[in-house]
Amino acid sequence: MSQSTLGIVKPDAVKAGSLGAIVKRLEAGDLTVVGLKMIHLTRELAQGFYRVHRNRPFFDSLTAFMSEGPCVVMVLQGENAIDRWRALLGATDPAQAGEGTIRKDFGQNIERNAAHGSDSPESADFEIAYFFNALELTG
Ligand code: UDP
Ligand code: MG
């Protein structure tokens, strides 16, 4: 089943100049970009995006990180795109991520882990709508 998922190249990876390399991985992984923009999140936008984690101990640090510089938000489409994009990302903690995954190769630590992917169809719907309207999506 063709699905859409939200990807983010996080501020650490944009700053490190890894945007192109990460987009190359997802294209090589047969995911199609149907929407993409660079945005410098405010603290409030980062808090809203990660509201599901608002009671977690890492919330303040995470939302500071996500608003420290520009990130690139994108909508990716393909068969089983949600799980396939998360497989390309690897585990949340780069130290636990498999060889050849994006987080293993571009992440610094469990917070500064280079990229985001939606974890379910429900979160994908919320996350895509958080950043994109229908006119900004080509698929
Ligand atoms: N995070 C963190 N410390 C943790 C767990 C997560 O800083 O102990 C950050 C990390 O950037 C992660 C994000 O919070 O990507 C969202 O956490 P989640 O558990 O949803 O991981 P993900 O779905 O991104 O793999
Ligand atoms: Mg998550």
C-alpha cells in the first residue's frame, strides 16, 4: 500500500552539510519526495510537533535542539513508506543503529540523531498536516 510519511533532516545534519547525502539515501531507497521545505522552527513550533513527548525528561533539550537552526521537512511517498523510512533511519540512538543507516552515519547522539521519521499512519497524518497544506504536496 502506498503511504506518505514525514521526514525531517534535523538542524545538526543541515548544519553539518549532510542534507544532500541524506536525500540521496532516501531516493536510493526508492522513496519519492512529494513535498519539501527548509524551515527554522520556533521553540513553540518544535514543542507542538513533539507534544506527544511533553512529559519526557528530554523534552526541553529536544525542543531547544530542534529550534537551534534550520531543518528540512519533507513528505516521502512509496510502498510501506513509514516503516521503510524508519528502517533507513535506524534506531533512535545512533550508537544502537545498524550499519549503513542514516542515524549511524550522520547522528551524533540519541538527541542529535540527524533525521526524523513518522512512526505510524496516525502520526504521519498529524505530522504532514503540521507542516504542509495540500497545495504544497505533489502526490
Ligand atoms: N530523544 C532524546 N532522548 C531520548 C529519546 C529521544 O533526546 O532518550 C530525541 C531524539 O531526537 C528522538 C526524538 O527525541 O529522535 C523523539 O523521540 P522518539 O522516541 O520518538 O524517537 P524516534 O521516533 O525519533 O526514533
Ligand atoms: Mg518518534
